[in-house]
Amino acid sequence: MNNLSTQHCVPCEGNVSCMIPKEIEDYKKELKLDWKVIDNKKLSYEFKFKDFKEAMEFVNKIADIANTEGHHPDIYIFYNVVRIELWTHAINGLFKNDFILASKIEDLVAS
């Protein structure tokens, strides 16, 4: 697999299958952080920041990337904690786009 953060999401209108558990594990190995896999349908990770302002700056950066990629995560904000859930709504499961976006989000905290 190539570096996920250098790849781009492809449009998905439900014309593909969800990833099987083996594919999910293979792609998960490409991520730097230990994202939780929920029911083989979603990726989830909680990022912690020093305060609300820092958390919101992070969320705004994610929004920019998500709009560029055309793939949008579910974002939950709890003061200084931001939980990201990634899944491809059109197929109600995981697709390569979810791992690409997870990798790009990881790069935000590494920089």
C-alpha cells in the first residue's frame, strides 16, 4: 500500500462493497494512531487538546481537508476532546476513503 495521506478519496455513491475484516486490519496497520474499529463499520479516535479553542482549530482544519476530499467524518466535540468517526455512509461501512481521511487527520496532529 502507498502512503495513505498522499492519496485522494474517490467518489462513492454506494456502488462498492464494504471492506471485509482482513482488509480493515491491513489498512489499519497503515495508520499511525490506534483507531478503534467499531463493528467492522466505523473508525473512531479521540483527540485531546489543552482547551476548547485548540480543539476547534483542529476541527476547522479537518473540515478543510474533508471538503477538499469530498469525504466528511462525524465530529463530536466535548470541550477539549474531539472524537472523529469515519465511515462511508453510502455503503454503511468502511471503504478506503475512510483510511485515507484518517491518515490525513493524523498528519494534522503530527505537524
